[in-house]
Amino acid sequence: QVQLVESGGGLVQPGGSLRLSCAASGTIFSINVLGWYRQAPGKQRELVATAPSIGRINYADSVKGRFTISRDNAKNTVYLQMNSLKPEDTAVYYCKFSSDFRDYWGQGTQVTVSS
């Protein structure tokens, strides 16, 4: 019933920017943390950023200073602003909504950084 729909991925040059969005269809109760993860070819899925309802936003060291996660609770949407993109940022990006009961994952959106 609940689905997370991602958008905003694409092909950009190094140094470029993209803004990913992830919107939930349906109602998710007791959302604790919204986050973004990514998985590059041949690599494990890794945490990119998390935004709790209240508290400190966390970023992976590799994206600190370049990526910004934000959430719009009224729209059940989480965003990831990605600046100064590097080729190593190339991956499929997944959003995640974490509730007290389970995690909800987006379908993934491809981000390719290449010249």
C-alpha cells in the first residue's frame, strides 16, 4: 500500500548538481528517520545521509559539505541536494523511511557522474 517514489536522478558532469526527491504515497505512521542510501556497481549499499524527526542530521564522510538532506513532513517527502558531484558518487540512490514497525524503501534512482 505504501510506496516511496523517487525522482531526480540522471547524468551530470563532475562538479554538477542534482536534487533527488522521494515522496511517500499513502500514510506512514511513526516515522522516526528519513534517509538516503546508495549502491555503486560491485559495492555494498552504504548510508549517505539520515534526517531524524528531531536531532542531528548525519552524513557519510564522503559527502559531507556537498550533500544536504532535508525533509518536508507535510508532504511526506525527503530530498537530497547533491552538489560538487564526483564520479565516485555514481550509484543507485535509495530513499528510506524508517518507522517504529518497519523500513520502507524507494525503488532507486540512478545517478551517474561522468564527463
